[in-house]
Amino acid sequence: MSTDTSSIIEYRLTHEAWDGYEAFLKQLVIARGCRTICEIGGGANPALSLDFVQAHQLEYVIIDISAEELAKAPAGYRKRVQDVTQPLTGEEGTYDLVFSKMLAEHVSDPVMFHRNLHRLLRAGGAAFHFFPTLYSPPFVLNLLLPERLAYFILNRVQSGREKGGRKGKFPAFYRWCRGPLPGQFRRLESIGFRVVRYLGFFGHSGYYQKVPWIKRGHESLCQWLQRHPIPWLTSFAYVVVEKP
Ligand SMILES: C[S@@+](CC[C@H](N)C(=O)[O-])C[C@H]1O[C@@H](n2cnc3c(N)ncnc32)[C@H](O)[C@@H]1O
């Protein structure tokens, strides 16, 4: 790892990842003066509203493998059906920002995925990804157990928005989905990126709403982890990389 990571890595709690996502993304767009933006795997829920796109005069394209998912997104967005694990041609060096939210864990070929994004970016452009990480217990369960068993167990304890770890609709592989570990920096640098921020988030308390004593213990553990971070145990991450 060639980067000094002390000013790049931060640890927070998972609710901040969800509650702060929109503000973080918009701040990235505004602070970097982005005009051309591509969301990968935006599917039915594009992350930027049409109002924001129009107010900031953005060229905003949503790529998704599924025409069915894209069709559910509101009219007015520019949409393109494409598999980002297949070599992309055209639009090299076009975008100021490419980003994904809850897509990276579904990517079977992370090398091709990140190479494609590197190719789409102009020099100096940035990529931002928000994804769940191993070795958070619910995602380990989701990865290892047969779908119906994982769903049964998670459904016993969980409620709320973190639901959705089911493999059925979008299979999850969690490849290159880790907290801010040296190996992650090496992988992203091997593509040609420079890592500029890596935020690891502890906790998955949404899973324990139905079991208050586990929820309380879990919250105490997460606060301890924030003070004494173990990057293997994050549940989610934001990573921002730059194409030099
Ligand atoms: C869990 S959904 C997330 C959708 C949206 N970003 C959100 O946060 O609500 C994952 C999306 O990634 C898309 N997807 C999965 N694999 C893909 C691939 N190889 N290339 C492009 N899109 C993909 C799926 O079709 C789906 O729309």
C-alpha cells in the first residue's frame, strides 16, 4: 500500500451511513464541481433527484443491468441497460463522477467493474461506492447459508430498512466488499485509482429491533468499536477513489 491512510480512513456508526448518504453524495458533486455523472446500478431508485440534477445542470446517466428495474425509476432520467462486469466501450474519459449504492456486493467480477469505471472517468474524476462489508455477521450468513435458511434466520431478528439481504433478486458475492483494510487499498490501486477517503461503519442494529437486549449489547459494542476500530468488523463502507 503506497498511501498514507491516517487522514483517509474514518470510522462511524451505520445509521450515519444511511442518514448521511444523500448529503455526502451531493457534497461530493458540489465540492468537486461535477457536471457529468454516471450512477451504476441505480435501478429503480436513482440516488439524485431530478430537481437536484436540473438545479445543478448535471448530465446524469443511470446504468443498470436490468431493464425491468430501470423501468421502475421515474421518467425524466437518462437510463442505459448495461452489465458493468462486461467490457464497456465508448464514453472513455467522459465523467467527472461515477458512483454506486448497494451495487458492489452484487458484482461477480470486481476487476472488470472497477476497470470499466476507471475507463469512464476523466483524469481527475472520482468514483464513490457505498456497500455492505464482510465480516459483518448478517452478511456472512447471507453469503454462506442457503437463501431460505439465511432469510428465515434474519427475518427472526430483523425489521426495517436494513432488510433486503436476500439473495434471490440480486445475488450477493461481497467481492472487494471490505472495510478500510490494506488489501482494499492495494486492489483499488492496482486498477489505477488513488484512494482519497475510506469510511468504515460499525453496526447493523436495524436487524435487532425485535430483540431489545441484543440491540442494546450490539449498540455498546459498536460504540466500543468506533473507539477501538477493527476494520474486519465494519458492516458498511463508503469509498472515494480518484483517477489521477
Ligand atoms: C440492491 S439494488 C440497488 C438499487 C439502488 N442503487 C438502491 O440503492 O436502491 C442493485 C442494483 O444493481 C443492479 N445490478 C446488479 N448487477 C449489475 C451489473 N453487473 N451491472 C449493472 N447493474 C447491476 C441491479 O439490477 C439492481 O438495480
